[in-house]
Amino acid sequence: MKLLSGIFLGLLISFNSAFAQSVAITGSEARSWAETKGQELIRTLAEPDLSTKYYKLDKMLSDDVNLDYIAKFVIGKYARLMTKDQWKQYNILFHRYALSLYKQFNLTFDASLIDFSIENVIENKNFSTVKCSVDTRKLFENMRGVEPQLIPVKFKLIRNQKNRIQAVDVEIADVSLVIEYRKQFYRMIKERGEDINWFLQSFQEQVNANELAVKNKQPL
């Protein structure tokens, strides 16, 4: 479950404010997006060369996930405590964090053994939710300590101002990743006395450590 969460997030405001600026997505558009991107993700995870895999996953995360939207949602109420310069620093760090996060997981596995199906699409005024099932039973059936599962996954999709459909949240087994990360960021800020500069310094150190870990495991 942690592996799947890491991939989606890294692949990976109030929702109301962002939805107010978006345009409705039809059910057929949402279904097509999920089918296309799901197959693309599986093909990319099956890429044997790690550097190429990272490059393709980074591109998917940057193109198909609205990281600006998620960055603002995750920081939530603390955005109002930030100066313009602090917000710029935070947003840059968040993008680096997202691109480094999924790389902390072992992505060397037979992705062809993963399958998914789209169960339904729920249309709302300014967004659509796609409910899928990710089948990892073949992948983990012979792996000790891992229970093979059929995992329910929901994608919440919006259309950005450039008319591109992007994900703004992923729910895995009814757990919203962006809400979980908001909780984590709130704890980090509170532990630092709600001092934004101190939080940004700690966040910078965490991102640097993630990127160093990735660099150290890259083949020469």
C-alpha cells in the first residue's frame, strides 16, 4: 500500500476555490483520461532503464498532476502566514518534493503483472471522479509478508486554465493522499511553533535528503 501511495502521490486553497476556476469534464473524457494514463503508467513502470523510467514518471507527474493546486491545498490555512517570497520558495520545494518522493520506493518489479479496470465515473459541476480497481494479486502472490489485494482507487480530475485534464487528488482504499499530506504538513508546521521560516528550512533539508538518496542509488 505504501508503494502504491508513493507512486501516486509523486505522480502526484480549498477545493472550492480551484473548482470555481475550472471547466466541467464529461464522463467520457474522464474515463478516456484514466484509461490512457493508467496504461501509460504501467508501461513506464515496466521501463527497464531506471533513468529513463524516472524521466518519464517525472514528465507524467508534471503534466498530468496539478502540483500547484495540490501544493496550495496541502499547506492550507498556513498559506496566509507566508510572504510572497516564502510562498515562491515553498512552491518550488513542493514540486521538488513531489518529484523526489516516489523515487524513495523500489520501482523494480514486473509492472506487467499489475492490472486495473475502471468501474464508474461520477460527474460533478466542475470536476469528475473516476473509480478504478488496481489488481496487484499477480504481482504479490509469491511475495512474503505482502498480501495480494484488489485496491480501490479514485482519481479526482479537473480541467486547468490551459484546457488540460489533470488529477488533483487520489484516494487509495478511501484514503485521500492530499488530505493525509495536509495532516503531515500541519504537524510539521505546528512542531516548529508555526514559524514559517523554520518550517521552510526543515522542508528544504527533507527535500535535499530525498534528492541525495535518489542520486546515490542512480547507476553511474
